[in-house]
Amino acid sequence: MDNQAVPRVSVVMSVYNGEAQLGATIDSILGQTFDDFEFVIVDDGSSDRSGECLQRYAVRDPRIVLLRQPNAGLTRALIVGCEHARGEFIARQDVGDRSLPQRLEKQLEFLDQHPDVVAVGAGCRRIGPEGEFLGETIRDESPAQITRGLMEEGRGISHMVATYRADAYRSAGGYRKEFRFAQDTDLWYRMSRQGLLAELPEVLFEWGIDLDGISSTNHDRQSRLAMLARESDRRVREGGNDEEILRRAETLSWDDDVPDNRSSPRGALARAEFFIGSQLYALGDRRCRPYLMRAIRHRPFWFRPWIKAVFSYLPIRHNRRSTPA
């Protein structure tokens, strides 16, 4: 692609200390069957060797647009990345995940054929910390059903593999800094006022799950911010003003002294170990046992990992797409 030409797609990714997984992630985008894109990467103040790795890739491939900033968090990094995006469409990518080769091609083909859809996701294959297959998630629903699911249940499309129209993103106001977490849910609510959300019913993405990534102590805070995003949308749709809700969201996002705004690190690790162990358990994979036992060590009186650890020694049915609770 001519570096001066306006690309059809801008892939936007934030990087913070992602050195170990960075190469595989970047290669998955550079190897797409659709190549009319720019890859906008924001180095969000990494203190490892991510910056050096990014620089090497940027020198080799002119499609990479490398931006650097002091660490400010995912939402603010995405705001910066999207401000620099020149494409007609914006595609999200996270470090540690891999887009399968036809991801962009198939998502753009769908958006071209469905002008009433403003954002599209896709099916996801989950990969564990040691490369374990953890299952797949596919939503075989119409855009109307998926959009209704957001409005009725707060369930949006997968942010990790979303591609959306840049004009709809900007008309909606883009990501909002008040939402340090649940920034995607907030965006989907506002974009859904302009059109439908959709998901392609096929796996086009691999989600690399690691314990650090899912053991965040901010799980409760993220859930509460998602509720505020829903409340904000309802207020605006009724003709009201959401300024007060945004103030609450900003306080909840950034003030670590807010009551109930802290989670136990051991509890968060237990949830993370249990999540991975449960995925493997549902597939009949005996590698679930170490994860379940570590969950028990972190939270000895939590009965759910105990139950699955015991039953893991009994015959278990294989379920490729199971998503256990």
C-alpha cells in the first residue's frame, strides 16, 4: 500500500509491556489476506522491550504507524490511536491475541453488504496460558437479535475482534475517557443509536488468555461501569442529560479509594485460575486439575473449584464450544 494513500482500514492497538506476545500478534495482522490497511500502534509507556520490538516492525513495514505516550491506560490509548486513524473502518486488536488471516477481508465484505450495520465482531477461539485449546464462542444470531441483546441484557459484541465504521465511531463521540473499563460497552450503546451491531458466525480470532490478563482486581468496577454505560444510554434516549452519570463513571474509574472499588488480589487470581480450569474441565481435558487446585489454594472455602476438581477424575464429555460458568 502507498504510504500516502488513505487506507480502507485502520487497525488500532494499544501496547503496554507486551513484549512476549507482541511479535505473534503483529504478524497476524501483517499476514491478513486483505492488505489495504494501516496498523496504528500506541506504545502506552511500556517499560519492557516492547518499544524496541515495535520500532523494528515499523522500519520493516510502512503500514505500521507507531505512536508513543506516557502510560495512560487502554481507553486513553485507544482515543489517541483512533484520532490518528485515517481509514474508512477501524479494527481493534489486542496484544496477545491473533487475528486469523481472513478476519479483515470477511468483516469488510460483511459491512459492505450490510450498510445498516455499524460494527461487526466474529467468533473467537480461546487459547490458554500453555497453548491449551479452551473452546470456541460463536454467536449465530441476526444483527437485530444481537443489537437487542445489548439493549435488553447489556451484551455487546466482542471488542477484541470488532471492526466498525469510523464515521459512526466519531459521530457517537468515540471512546470516552470517563470509562477506564467497559469502554467498549459504552461505545456500543452509543453506536447502536446509528445502526445495528453484528457478529460473523465463524471463528476469525484467537484470544490468548493469560492469568495476568484475566486476574484483574477491577472486575467489580468494570461491571459497575457497564451498568453506568447502560444508564447513560437510557437517559439520553429518553431525551435527558448524562453529565451526572459521566461524573460518577469518572470517579468510579479513577478513584481507587471509592468504597467497594477494590478486589482482593488472591480472589482475582482464584477467579482466573477457576475460569481456565473450568474451560478445560468442560472439554474433558485433565489439564484442568492444576488450575482448579490453585484456585482452591487462593480461596480454600470457595466450593465451586472443589466440585470440579473432584469430578475431573470422572469421565467428562467433550464439548468443543462449551463456555462454563
